[in-house]
Amino acid sequence: GIALASRTTNTFQAVIVTDEVRTYAIFGYEWMGWTTHTEAGGDTTEGQGGTPAFVGFNAGNGTKAYEYKPYSQTTYIRDLPSTGNANGVPGRHIFRIDEKILPGVCIRDLIGTNLPLVFAPENGNMLGGTQVNVTGPCFKPGDRIVCRWNTKDSEGTVINENIATCIMPWVEAEGWVDFEVSINGGAFLWVGKFFVETPAVTPEMVWFKDESHHELEPGSLTLYWDPKNITMRSDVKVDISLWGYKEDSITPELIYIDTLETGISNTGQVSLQTKTYATRDNGPVARSCQLGLIMVNLTNPINVVGMTQSPMIWSRPIPLGWYFNEQWRRFLGNNWVEQMCDKFVEDDRWLKNFANELPTCPCLLKQAIVDQGRYAPDFSCDKDKNSQCFFHKGAQHCIRTGMPNHDGAGQQCCYDYAGYLMMTSDNKWGGKPLRAHDLGVLPWNEANKIPTMSHYLQDIMPFYPCCMWQEEQSSGCQNFRFERRPSQDCVGYQPPGGASVFGDPHVYTFDHHAYTFNGLGEYVLVRADSPRVKLDVQGRFEQVNDSPYGEVLASQLSAIAAKDNFSSTVEVRMRPPYAQWRYKLDVIVDGRYIFFDRDPQKNPTLPWSNGVHT
């Protein structure tokens, strides 16, 4: 038996590769002969039977450990040399192992094992068009792949055994939604979470050189786009089209208007001459759109991505005066600007008065900055990220309510360079109450509830015909400023109370009492339990790490968790010192680690929360 045992061996290799930002582990298995230790019940001569070896690794930074299922501690361990197929090589298994441990190879589906679904990117524009590559199930040529975002399905195509790809449809939602994959009409067994970005916060991939597209007669417009977000190939052709958005019924509509350019090189730049659109007639439906978007897509996607559906990138919502100016003049008359403003005022008067139900604005900028949770920076005027403030000239910073109210409305407050609240009673650039909050409101698929689009249609687009394209003292702008969207003052504003835990540790309560607490363990920091409000905030206190001089007899707050009536459970943990090479803290929402690598995720809204601002 000993002689046979000495000849029963395993042949495998491990390679670790890093660029000091991302780290990958590659395991190559050529032969697995001995799979079980004798102490785990394995045969002493052949190393079989019993409980096979553990297969896995940790992230190397003390944050995560990973068991490679279904191979670890099962007889499937013998399949390692014939599976994986990373880069088409049998037995090659690849993983990303820096923060999140992500397998880059397929795993044969075993019902009930909760196997991971890996996809990239993990986020995309609500309007759709993002190409998402999926790894998890083992695909075969000809498999029918269906990807589902929330309730919206999209058919994909198989690239190889490890990768399938789908084009994201228009997803009427924002924030984290379920992302699922089905093969050949089967159940959606492979599930992950996808972050849907609203058009206002998603990275701008189609944009104009300057602000002249806000004008009625700009002459020439230079349009830019990011060509590598369509495809990495430089030899392809793209189309540029114009789309309109309407909410004339309960169902919102995205309406094709015109193809601005077709079959042009994917260089990332084109010049549009607006006079070429002056004589066009796009019909009454398209012409009724005042708000729209520009889309860039592949001319022949089947030759580039192997699908009939093309990846798409979108502009932010834009006014369509530069395109329809002459058409509106021909069909509505020379006073079409006044007509549009009057129609908005007339329609808005039929709707519910909402401003009196909104929270009061902070009086001063310094109050607004610390009133986090109730308020968050407004993406259109943010002193730290977007100081242009196109719709609020003279403002240095604006805030908006962190979440919409029950009707989907929100408050907006803007502050001048002296830090004082700006009012529309002074000029047209003051903050305004928002009939439709940028985040929308459930169920996100009805008029006035669509994230970003309803907000632009109800609150931003009317500003153009009423105040941007008319004089500030015109009757239309006066009606807009003083009647339909008047700023609210700060009378009755109640600043939030504050409490803190700091040091070793010192506690400062909401009612202004200070004391020191050196306990170890987990304690309730805040508890509210009433018929209307239920809130728990818990803290974990651990002993301070030893100093160079020995043990430190003090404790510190190392983790905190919070949950209210309906919110997610949000936990923030301090990482161990040896795991703080990139991040100092872990943020965990309902057991899921959340990272803030991309700008849209730095102000996330979590399920049923009151908003989170970081």
C-alpha cells in the first residue's frame, strides 16, 4: 500500500497577478489523484473516500474567505482538471480576489447550492443599453439566454462556455434590483444584485461641448460621446438618434423622433448643424415632445457584438427647442413660447398642491450641509462636484430632500455665496419645490413616478418656455416663480438633534449630556418604539489594540448597525488594521457588502430607507 500511495499524486499550480489595484488568482489543475486525507476518512493507499479536501482561499487582506463550491469537500473535486476552461484551457480556474472574491469561470449548475452569479458591469443607466457579460452557469452554443432586471427581460447570446452577454432594457427602477439569468426557458436560478442609475446621476457618456443646446437658435452644436462605451473596436460605424419623452397618459412614452447621423465613424465627436432640421416635419406626436435625449448605437451590431440589439449610450435629458424651434413656429405660430408656458401653468393648476407638505428649508448653508439624511446634495448644483449651477445662477450649493414624500414630491433649497437661502421671489434662480423627486416613487412605471424623467418633465422643462426663453419679468415667468414653483422660506425650520460617540469612548447624547463609557460588548445606542416610529441603532465596543508599550485598557466603538420600521439593516464596521490597505470601513446592507467606487453609488438609496449620504 505504501508504494502505491507514494505514486498517487496531484499536479496543480497557483499564480497570483496584481497591478496593485486589482488582484487575480489563477489555479491550474492537471491531475487530481489524492483527494482525501486519512484523518478525514480517506483510504491510506489511494487517498479516496471520506470527506475530500477543502478547496478555496482567502482574500489575503483579512477581509474575506472563499470556499470553491461545488468542488470543495465533495467528490466533484476530481472534476477540477476537466472544468474551469478559463481562456479556453481545461483545468484553469481564475478568480478576482482583492475586495470581492469573484470566480471568472462557470460552475455546473447544481440545484439548491446557491451558486454565485458574476457579471460586469454591475450597474447601468435606467434607460438601458448597457452590455452586461455574465459568468456563472456553463453555457453551450445555441443556448437560449434570458437576463431579467427586476421584471424586464432581455434575450442574450452565448460568447463561450464561461460567458454570455445581454443588453440591458429600459428598467423602470432605481438603486439595487434583482438580476437573474435563465437558460433554455428554465427557472431563474442564478441571481445577483444590479445597481440601476438614474439618468441624472449616471456617468455622462453623450454630451455637448457647451451649453448652447439650451438655446433656440444655437447654429452649430458639437456633440461628444465616449466611443469605448459602445465598443473597443475603432473601425465600426455608429448612428446618432433623437428621442422624445412624454407622460400624456398613465404610461410614459419614449418616442423616436429622428436620426441625426447614420453610419459615421465611432470617433467620439460630430458637428450638428441645426438649420438642417428647420424644414423637417416629424409629425404631431414627435412634435409634442418638449423633452428628449440623444442616443448613440452601433449601425451593424450583428457584425460587432453578435446580436441584433446594439449597446446604447444616452445623453442627459435635454430641451428640444434647438431641434423643433422652426417646426413649433410653423405649426403653433410665432408666440409658441408663450403658448407652451401658459399650457404648463393651466395643466399644473389642475394638479394637487404639494408644496405645503414638504419639509422646510434650512436657513443657512452651514445648516444645510450638516442636515444629512433629510437632505442630500443636489446633483445639478453641488459645491464639491458640480459648481456650474446652470439652473441656479449665483448659487454655490443646492440640496434636495434625500427621499421623495408619499406623493413623490421633494424640496430643493439653494444658497448664495454668502450662505443665505435663495428665493424665487428675488430672482428666477432660487430653489424650487419639486413636484416629482429625481428618485421617482414606487411603482416607478407610471407617469409622474419615473426616476429623473418625471422630474425633468414636471419641474425643469417648464422653466425653459416660462423663464429661459422669455424675459424674467414676463407674465409667464412671474406665474412660474410666484405661483407654480415658488421657493419656500425657512420659517419654522427645526435643525436635527445630534449625538456622538468618540474616543475611548466618550458619549454625547441628544439631550446634551456627556459621559464616558468603557464597556465591552454590543449595546443599544438609540431606540424609538412608538406606533409611528420604530428605530434601533446598536453599537459594538471592543478593546483598543495594544500599543508598543503593552495592553491598552480602553474600549472603542468598532461597528454600528441601524434599522427603522421598513428599512434595510445598514451596518458600518471598522476593518482590522491589517485589512485597511484600501478601505478603512466596511458598509454592509442586508448582509451585502457595498462599495462606493463609482460616483452614482456615493449617494445611494437603500430599500425603504430615508436616504444615505456619504
